[in-house]
Amino acid sequence: MSVLVGLGAATLLSAFFSHLAVWALAPFVAGVSYLLTESLEAAMAERVLVSAGDPEAQEVSD
């Protein structure tokens, strides 16, 4: 999911802007989008594990 968000962000950026700077900006936008989505996925997974009662899970809201 996070890879698709990163690729989608870079694709949308290139669709709206046709300037040469998009070649430099698109990888940055893709990377930031990927990292934010990956962090959100990991936090949501930990919350699911905590609510399921997994003793190995860490609470992410502390």
C-alpha cells in the first residue's frame, strides 16, 4: 500500500506540473509519501495487535 501511495504521489505531481524541476521533486515527494504511509500502517498494525491482547505488541499512543 505504501509503495502505491509513493508512486501515486509522484505520478500526480508529474501530471499537474511539466517543469523540469519535477524530475528532482518527484523522488522526494514519493519518498516522503512512502515513509508517512509506512509509519501509519505500522502504527495501525500495532494498535490492532494491542487490542487483540498480544503480549508482544507495543502501545503506540504512549
